Amino acid sequence: MPDLITILQQAKADWGRETVEAIKLKIQRDGVVFSSDLLNSIGFNQDDTLDGNITFKMSDYGKFVDEGVNGTSTNVGSQFSFKGNYKGTAVAIKQWADSKGLNNWALGHSIQKKGIKPRRFFKDVIATQLPDFETNLVGAYNEYLNSQINRQQNP
């Protein structure tokens, strides 16, 4: 029987994988993804330390999609805001705009002015998965305790 630390680290890893899958499902279900870049960037790392802490990761631009970006004339409630001119935005969305038959320069100007509404696929999903994290840890701890009791009762 593995030791308690190994069991708890495995429970955290299982929760990390389940949470990543839930995030990816939300991205696909809500149509957040244009290319697979954002979807493929979603993952987690687990420390090799005693605690086995988990850190979730995604492409840098994912935080702007998740939290939104305030426009120059519209506030969407984000910590992020557009600065500078719209040319950078127009270049960044060119491939997407072309696929939709849209003028990326006009669209870039509009996006910078109106902002980007939050899509809430990352932080909200992690928050909704937290009760499962607790359940996983309690289950792992109970499994360990039961194995220890059984071992003492049946040496």
C-alpha cells in the first residue's frame, strides 16, 4: 500500500487532470477556440515536493479571453485594458478575420474601442471544480486510513 503522501499527491493529480478536461470541454462547448493553440496550451504542473501543489497553465493570451479586456470607450470589468493604437489588434486577429471574410483593420479598431467580453472558461471552471478537489482528498485520506486499520486488524 502506498504511503499517505503518495496517495494524496495522486488525488491531486487526478483532480488536476479532471479540471483540465473540464476547462477544455468548456472551451469547445462555448466556441471559445478558433485554432487549437489555446485548447492545446491548457494543462497543469504538479510539484515534486511533499505537498504536490498544482499550478494550471495556458497560453498568455488565454487570460485576456478568460477575463476580457476593457475597451477605450467600454469597461467590461477586466483588469486588462487596450493601450496604444488598434494596429496591433488588427494584426493579431488577421487570420480569424480573414476566415470570416471581415476587414481586420475595421474589426481591430472596433475591438479596441468596445473591448473584449470575458469568456470565463478558466478561473470559473477551476472554482466549480474545487468541491471535487475536497472530495478527492477526503477519499484518498479515507482509503489510507482504512488500509492502515485493516493492516492492524489483519497482520
